[in-house]
Amino acid sequence: MAALKVARRSAIPPFIVMEVMRAANARQASGGDVLHLEVGQPSTAAPRAVIAAAQSALASDVIGYTEALGIPVLRQRIAQHYRDVYGLAVDSARVVVTTGSSGAFLLSFLVAFDAGDRVALADPGYPAYRNILRAIGVEPVGLPAGTATRFQPSPELLDQVTGPLHGLIVASPANPTGTMLDRAELMRLAEYCSRRGIRLVSDEIYHGIAYGKTATSALSVTNDAVIINSFSKYFSMTGWRLGWMVLPADLMRPVECLAQNLFISPPTLSQYAGVAAFDCRDECDANVARYARNRAVLLDELPKAGLSDLAPADGAFYIYANVGRFTNDSEAFCKRMLAETGVAATPGIDFDPNRGHTSMRFSFAGATADMIEAARRIRVWLR
Ligand SMILES: Cc1ncc(COP(=O)(O)O)c(C=O)c1O
């Protein structure tokens, strides 16, 4: 038989955190204990009213397809969220409901960029950005962001890029560092992009999870950006696979056509349930209060274990630690830590292919008792 072709773009690197999670689960399945500081997902269920709304939809609806852009009541509720939280008037006609923010990345990258385009993003950053871009033939251009810019992109870093740029992806709060862009910084980036015809994509998935700072939406500084958000993190709904975008007018119809063809519609049950999420702020804020306690535990304890070079965790639920004192192979370090202490965390190479071999990400989305115990074990192990 003649050799069958495998497309070049199928050579996408794995999302390493998912592989760490698999190793951690295997350890658990064979009777070992694991403290899960690897995966970035809340350990809590969806808010109670969301679950009740899902139950009542199951009882009364056939759960068929919906419009590709999402059910109107949810799109309106999302638009209202921008009025309530940011004081911004958003027309629900610009809102697209998606299959998690992951679905939003695929749709927006496909309509905003052509194969061969180049899109800048901060290193370290969320690995799926670069992997999705690669899968659709777009070249990710890593900006070596460090402490000088709080691990965020800046016009100065963009100026150092040689060759053309067609897009810039920002995330505030960011994964894995938790750092945030303030309004003035976002505005400078938006102006930089607008002057050069660079499409700005703002991943706002960690909005609502911040410690003493308030996140600014890129929507408050420009109407030209792709705004992406999700029910996964603040609303504690990772498995419901529900997210949304607010799009500039020129991208609405192309996204609608693509969504019809790729997905038909976002998950219907989750859409009905998601409408209720916006009225559950007390429950969601109680989760954020727990993250704040967890963050305080790790910020206090990790330096005692010798991990004192930590990114300023302004928001999200991650601490990005420099482990260069102990290793220059974060993946091996991570495997050894899991095997010898039962603490699962994520190696920095997942987030920064060039410099991540001396960094680790600890997620503090879990239970406070787990953070205390994990910090104790790491301290004993590194001693
Ligand atoms: C920065 C960032 N964006 C997007 C996602 C994807 O989230 P979802 O597809 O569940 O909305 C994640 C998940 O960890 C993330 O950290």
C-alpha cells in the first residue's frame, strides 16, 4: 500500500499539563496519594442555580440544536454582564456563545488570520494559543516577557520583533503567571495595534479572579479587539464547555458561518444553565476568597522551601516559580516531585518553550488543606 499522508500541522506538541494530570491520575489509581496543583480548574461544582437551571431544562426541553451564535437570552445576559461589571454598553448582536474559550480561539483565529500570518504572544503564556495557531498554519511569535513587563507584552517588546505581525494575543490575568495589564498598558497596546493594523485578541477568562486589583476589559479601550471569555474559571464550569466572544462588527458574519459549519451550535444544555450563572456572584466570590487564602499560603510557604523567585500573582490561580536553583529540566523535576512527594505541578516548558526549563507552575485552585500539605511536602523534599 502506498504511504498515506500525515499533514505537517498534525505535529502539534501535547498540552503537557494534561499529560501530568494523566500521570497523577495513574498514581492515584494505583493507590498513591496525589495533591493536584497541576491543573487549572476549580475544585468546586458549578453554582447551585446553574445546576437547577440545567435540571429544569432537561425536564422541559428536547435539548436540540440552537442558533450557531447561541440562544438570544444568553447573548443578552452576557451583554448585560458588560454593563453590570464594566459599565460598558454592548449590543448583544456582537456576542457569540462558544464551546469554551477554546472554541472561541479556533473560530476567531480562523476568521482573523490567514495561513502564513504571524501572531505575537507573551512567553510564558497559555500553550494552546501557539498550538492552535500552528494547527491552522499561522506562525506564533513569542515575545520574551520577563519581570520588567510583569511577564506581559509591551510596545517595546513588539518593536523588537523582526518581520510583519498580523495579530497580538494578550491575557490579563495571565496563565501561568497571574500577572495583569492595567488600563494604561492595555490602551498603549491597543493603540500600537490599531496604528499598525494588528488584530488584538484579549483573553479575559480569569476576569473576576484577582487579588486587590480589578481587571480591565480590552473592550473599554477599543472596539476593534476580539474579546474572549468563558464560564470555566470564575463561574467554576470547566466541564460545561461554555464560553463567549464579543467581536468587532467585521468578524460577526464570518464567525457565524464558520460556527454553523464547525459546531452547528454551542452545547445547548450548558447555554440554558449558563444564563443563571450571572446571578451567582456570591457563590463565585466565595470561591475567589478561597483562592485568595490558598495564594497566601503558597506565597508564604514556597519561599521557605527555597522557591522565592515568584511571579507577582495578581490574579487567576497560579504561581509561576523559578526553580533554576534546583534544576534546568522542569519536566524531569516535575516527574520526580510527583513520584517522591505526590505533589503534581506543571513544568514551565508547557508555557515557555525557550526558558521554561527552569520554571514551574503551581495551581492553587484546589482546597486550602491541599495547599498547606503540598507546601509542607515540597519544603521537606527540597531541604
Ligand atoms: C488563559 C486560558 N485561556 C483559555 C483557557 C481554556 O478554557 P476553556 O476552554 O475551558 O474556556 C484556559 C484554560 O486553562 C486558560 O488558562
